[in-house]
Amino acid sequence: MRRIELEYFAQLHDAAGCAAERRETEADTAAALYDELCAIHGFSLSPACMRVAVNAAFCPWDQPLRDGDHVVFIPPVSGG
């Protein structure tokens, strides 16, 4: 089981009801973790329209996760 630090922005923040959380997961990639979080929080955004960062570096969705990683899912954001 991995302990992951998560941070949420925009629509994901609204859906999760929090800006950040710690979770224990068996997900082995960022994509698998996002799928897990979709089931928990009801996220509806497709990964194709977002970026993912692990430990402050953009990475592919198949990025392997390790215990203690900090993961940020970055949805499209608009504003002015």
C-alpha cells in the first residue's frame, strides 16, 4: 500500500470538496490512481484533457507511483 499526497485544483477541488488529501492506495500508476479517485469523488474529466505531475514534475499518465509521492492532477483552467 502506497501513501500518496494529493492536491486538487479547479473542478477537481470542487468535486473532492478539498484542496489536498493523503490517501493510501494500491494504484501503481498515476492513471490507475486517477481511476480510483474518479470512483471515490465522482471526477468526470477525462485524463486526455488534463496534465499530471508527480513530485513537481509533469509526467506521463503511466508514471509509476512510489510511497510518499506528491501527485497533482491539473485540469484545464480558464480565467482572466
